[in-house]
Amino acid sequence: MSGRLRSELVWRSPESVSSQPHAVAAPGLETGRERPGFGVHLVAREQAIRLLWIGAEVEHALMVQYLYAAYSLNLHQENEEEKRKVQDWRGTILEIAREEMGHLATVENLLTLIGGPLHFDREDFPIADPSLWPFPFELEPLTKLSLAKYVLAETPSEQVLAKLGLKDEIDAIKKSLEVEGDLTVHRVGLIYDKINQLFTANPMPEGPSVPPYTDQHPSIRTVDIQAASEKYQVTPAAWGLGYRDLLIETAHDRDSAQKAIQLVSEQGEGTSVPADLDSSHFGKFLKIYREFPDASSWRPSNEVATNPVTKPHVHDPARKIKDQASSWAELSNLRYQMLLLYLHHSFLIERTQDSRSSGTRGSLISWTFGEMYNLRSLAEILMTMPLEPGSSLKAGPPFEMPYTLALPSRETDRWRTHRDLLLASIALVTEISQAQPARSGYLDALLTSDQSTLAQINALVGA
């Protein structure tokens, strides 16, 4: 989360909040009274933008943490039954991570609907204010403890848990996490509950003489819900790639916005109907948690570093990626930046019948998915390499955030940004290939792909 956004989020006591009707709920607070405010009186649209920004960061962070956990699993188990379980767990968690990206795209669509700025950033570690987060961001191998965090973050409300007969089991997981990890996890669904309230129609009249918000029921004004913005939103047809459960919702009015919010929440938490539990993130993680061995039993995950970094000012030997792995980690960071910028750019091009616009938007979407596969390949390579020579710990994709994810205001300059990152990647790939010829198979394919993409972008730039 950006420092500017966080600095405006101010915690207040229940007494002070009760006198501030515009305070906005954040994850982890079930009651209506105990909730944080933004420190200023904000109209409902601005409240929604800020909450959607937080929602975008949460979805982004969960996606990355789930990817890291899935890639940490050791597929080379000697016992066939254990090997099958690990393969199933990995497939399930990667599926959840893909769905989190769909949630992120849906949040960006809702920002587009109300004319808010897009947001693809996320908090890097350490988190300054974990009270606004399900749990502190941490890239770590999959363990019983990390699974407990994922279960609790995706947990539905207390009422739904009671209907499903799961309250005692979830309370036991909470207690074990508090004892073993000294951590309280906040459930993600609460933030969407509040966003949904802000999209709920206000029966109060609207117009220039009416205050833009009311103390009793802040609601986004109809004039700020822009149906025409749907042509800038990403669609499931373009992004689904045949994945049946990849939920990406567009919105053009209050009802479709609330439907999108409801579907995102249900895919994460499940519903009160037990038959739907197995298809939710909560149900899937709970199933893995029940099957996952205790620390004293067999080890499903590789011995992978927690929160690996390439940053020069970090010297922790349990985190710092050195030697040959450092070049691969740098390449992974670069491809991660490229993915996020392709994704961002795709929202800035109108979906029209014009072949040129349709082609460039389609290329950005295609390249985004290409970077997903690149990150997967790079993660698998990094998790076979030692953190540093002689270390028993393996490296992992650091997913370090770039200095900025902002794109230039002019379209041609956006393409120049992509061009420059491709040129940096081509130089780095060439350097790694020369130093580590044993890995040249993947790198040669990546180089060929980059040169093809570069040629397309040079044509757009006029180079």
C-alpha cells in the first residue's frame, strides 16, 4: 500500500468512531462500532476507491503468496501416496492463485466503473500496519502454520461457520495460530461487505442541492456510476483462457457491481450451502489443512528461503539471494514488473471494433499470460538453486516490487516503457546464457519470444 494512502488511515477508539458516521470498516473488525476511519470526511465514492485500492493490494498479495507456497512443494516424494497428495495440493493452490488474479481484475473493473485510478501495487515486506491486512505479507514454504493463515483469511462470517458446523474447528485453528505463530488473522470478506454497502442504493434524493453523502447511509451517487466505462474493463472472454472457475466480472450499474462483489466474496469464502464449500478458497484450503502432516511427520515442502531478496542493503544470510541465483532472481523481478505493466496498460485501451485497438489490447492480454508462465518457469528454476553457494536453503522468486508501476500519460510513451523493459530482459538473458549454458534451453526460447514482442512494439513506437 502506498505510504500516502496509509498515512491517511487513522485508527480511532469505538467511542470516537460512534460519533464519526463516515468511518469505514477494514478487515478483522466484525462489529459495526469498532472500525477505522480515514481521518477526514469522505464522500462515498472516495471511500469506495480507497477500499477498492486496499482490496486490490490484498488480492495481489494473496496471489503472490499462494504462488510461492505452491512452488515450494516438493513433487519428488519417494512415497507414491505422498507424491500424489503433493501434486494435488500444488494444483489446487495454483488454481486459487489464478482465481485471485481474476478477483484483482474484477476490483480494477469496479474502480473503472466509478472513475477511480487503477491500482496494481501491493505492500512489500515488512508491513507497516498489519491491522489493515489479513496477515503480514510473507513469502514462505507451505507449512501447517501458513495453511492456517490461508484458511482464516478466506473464512466466511461467524454465522455461516455456525450453519456449516465448522465454528469449533475454525476456533481451534485460530487458537493454534495464536499459540504457535503469535498471530491474529483478519478475514478478507469484511472489506467487500463494506464496499457492497457503498454501492447499495440510497433512497435519499440526489441532485446539486443534496449533500454528496449522508450520515445515515453513505452511498455512491448514480451519476458517478459510469456504464460507458465497461468498454475499458477486462472481460472473462478475453482473460478466461478456458478456465471454468476463473471469475472476472464486469459492471455497468449498481446491481452488476454488487453481483461482482458477491461472486468474488463467495468464491473466496463459500456460502451457507455446504455443497458450495468445496469449490471455495476457504473449503479448498481447509481440505489441504486437514490432510497436511504435522511438523514431526514427512515434509511436503522443499527447504526454501522465507522472504528471499536481492536488495543490496539486506545482508541476512537466510534471505539474501547471491551468486548464480541472483541473476535469475533479477530476471524474475523484471518479468513480474512486465506482467503488471502489461495488465495495467490493457485497462487503458478501449474495447472497440477497430482492428488496431483490438489488436494491441489483445497483444497486451496475451503477453500478460505469457509472463505468468515465465514466472512459473523462473520460480521452478530458482527453487532448485541454493540461496548462496553452500547454503542448504533454496532460493525462490522474490516478487520484489519495482520503484513504480505508473505508466506515462501518452500512449506512445507507454509502449516505450515496455520496449525498455524488453531490452533490459534481452541483455540479462544473454548474460545468463553465457554464464550458465546448461540453462540455455529455456533462455533461448525466452529470447526468441522477446525479440518477436520487441519487433511489434517497435512498429507501434515507430522505431
